[in-house]
Amino acid sequence: MNSNRLSKTIETALNTQMTKEAYASQIYLSYAAWASMNGYAGTAKFLFKHAREEQNHMMKMLKYILQRGAKVVVTVIPAPPEHPISINNCFEKVFEHEVDNTKSIYQISKLSHEQEDWATWNFMQWFIQEQVEEETFAMDLLDKMKIAGGEQMSRNALYTFDRDMGKID
Ligand code: FEO
């Protein structure tokens, strides 16, 4: 008896997304290390915390695949991109990454809708909401930095920005 409740295409898409969440964690980890190495302790703290959140997303995906009686495939995680060149660039890269991740999540949601897999469609709505929050957060940070001068932010503005990042729970 086959108790797998996912179609082959959805099983593959969810496994791919699971690896993407692990990749996201690697990105945040890499940027956090970059921030720490450059003296931005507050930003590093925020990014390290976010790396753990992405790990949680990966686990959420993994658990769902198991829960539906399907096969989990843990595979190699691609290397993160180059380090950012500035704090402003760091959050531009974060924003671009999140938008890219949103597109993958929309694709799975669309696929589950087409296949009338309402359990997966429902499961994906949590990720859609999470992406809205993450994109909004990154956009707000970019707006703040734009007001503070963007790439030309003064040392003083950078200090204040980093200190405020360290206060985010
Ligand atoms: Fe797991 Fe930032 O999306």
C-alpha cells in the first residue's frame, strides 16, 4: 500500500525548498560572520539569529514531508554568494535573496493549487506570510539606510544603525 500523500512533483518541490531554506541559513550565517569581522556586532547578532530562523524553516519543511508519508532527500547545500561590500549592500543582498525565495514558495503554492493538494497549499500559506514579513523588514531597513545616506552613510549613522540592530529581539 502506498501511504505517500504527496505527488512526485510536490515531493520534489518541497525537498528542493527544504534545501533552499538551508541555503538561506548559510547566506545569513556568512553575512553575519562578515558583519562580525567588520565590527558590526549588532548586525551580526541579528543575522546569526536569522540564520537559526532559516534552519527552523528547513526543519518545518522536512517535518511536513515526513508527516505526509513522503521521502526526505537531504542533499548538498550550495555555497552562499560573496560577502557584502557594505552594510547597505548586505541588506540589498538579503532583500534580493528573500524576493527570490518568495518566487519559489509561490511556485509550490501554485503547483499544490493546480494539483488540488489542499494540505500542501494550506501548509505553504505560512511560508507566504513569513515571506511578506521578511521582505517588509528588509525593505524597512533599506529605507532607513537610504534616509541615513545609503552607501554614503556617515560613521555616526552606521554606529547608530548597528547599535539599533543589536536591540532587535
Ligand atoms: Fe525561510 Fe527567509 O525565508
